[in-house]
Amino acid sequence: MTAVTPDMIKSLRETTGAGMADCRKALVENNAEMEAAIDWLRKKGLSSAAKKSGRIAAEGLVAVAVEGTKGAIIELNSETDFVARNEKFQALAGGIAEFAVRHSIENVEELKAAKDSKTGTSIQEEVSNAIGTIGENMNLRRSAILGVTSGVVASYIHNAIAPGMGKIGILVAVETTGDTAKAEAFGKQIAMHIAAARPDALSTADVDAAKLDRERAVYREQANASGKPAEVVEKMVEGRVRKYYEEVVLLEQLFVIDGKTKISQVVADAAKDIGAPVKILGFVSFRLGEGIEKATTDFAAEVAAAAGTAA
């Protein structure tokens, strides 16, 4: 049997919000397998978490840049928020985003290795030079590119601290042959919705199959506990799946601006104003530090005490 450690208990509690003792028991019952432990807690009604939500622990900036029908988004991390407000750091983040879109480089490792034709310096070397100048560790963590053949790539930064950069950045690819200015305004509205509603997928077909299977398994066990006939249980499961889609699929979500219209209908309605059919081809959402865990020393003692003889 795999040993259950205090760090495992800590991580499970932060992910699910369940109590220490319940987290320890869940790990013990599931041979220290984190995903299985999460499902175990949910089945017992001890966690309301439907998915992991990354802890925003890293500092730095998310920066976006749009050029023509392409857009780029990057995340550049720093140790403190103070450095993120440094003009040199902001210039570096903005410059990397502009370089990425100009050269259509999406893969972050390729972006780090890419060299400026004028200076001969790679992006990673520029980051390293900034570390020496500013005096704080930095990391170009991730990047992405979106593009359309016809239409616009709209961008949005929530609570921007400088033009094109802040802690939450969104890109939305809007395909249309209609009015470009109106398409961009529409795309920005959708990007603002994404920032608030946090969808995982564009359409139901894009939902991760493994995640969906896990959700179905949890819903089925919960429904079986009701003691209802099998055919009723299946209807209950499918009802929960539809609800799940409404929570995580962009086109199935209700528009945050009016709270009643599905995004799929908002897209259809936009065609009238833009003057041509409209389609959302994709979106990218970066939240600063998402998925990076920051050590919490005060919490460690509590976890160690709750772990008991788990290790």
C-alpha cells in the first residue's frame, strides 16, 4: 500500500475543501491515489468540488498581443507582485507577447529558444538578463496562439495594470466575413464572459472524455443511493450531465451579461449585427499562477498533526 503523506492530505484538502480527517481517510481508502480520493469524497458528499481549480500563488503578469488576424498570450512569472509592477518587467512581458504573435510561436520552449534577428539574443537570455538587472527570479511559464482566416482575434485583460497585461488574460477567435469592428466588440464581450464564467471547453464535443466519464460515475453512484429504479437513475444521471455541460462548456453557458441567454444563441444573434455568420473557433484563458502551489508553513503543522500515523 502506498504511504499517505502530510503533503498529500494538504493537497487534497486544498483541492476539495474537505476536512483533514476525511481527506486522510479518502487517501487511505484509495491507496493514496489523488483523483480516486477526490471522487471518493464527492461520492460521500464531503466535497462540492467538481474539478480542480488551480491556486493562484505565483506573481507576475499575463500579457496579450494581437496583430492582424492572430493573437498571442503569455505568462511571465516573478517572485513578487512588486516586480510585476516594475516598468522593465512589464516591457519584457509585453515584448515577449509581441514577439510570439509576430513569429507565430505557440510552444513555450520554442519561444524561449527563439532569437531576435536584430540582437541575436534568445527570449530566455532576455529573461535571464532581466533576472540579473531586477534581482528576482523569473520564468516564462506558458504561451498560446490563436488565429482566424477571416475575422478577428479579440483580447481582454481583467483589471489591467498596464496596456495588454494583468493577472487574467483571454483570447477569443471569432470567424466572420462581417464588420470587423463589430466582430471585435462582440469578441471582447465573449472574452469578458469567459473571464467571469471560466469555461473548460468550447463545445460539448470538446469536453475531455476522461473527465466526463468521471463525472458520470460520480453522478450514477449518487443517483443509485436514492434507491430509485435503474431507468430513473439513468435519467437523473443524464440530467446531471446536462447541468455539468452548462457549467463547463462555453456554448452551453448562460451569458453573464443578461443571465438568461445561452452563449450559442448570443453567437447566432450577433450575426445580425455583424452582417454575416459568426462562429467562435476557440479561446484561451490564462490566470496568473493557476496550478502553481505556494508553500503555507502555518498549514503544514496542522496537516502533520492530522496525518497521525498515515505515513
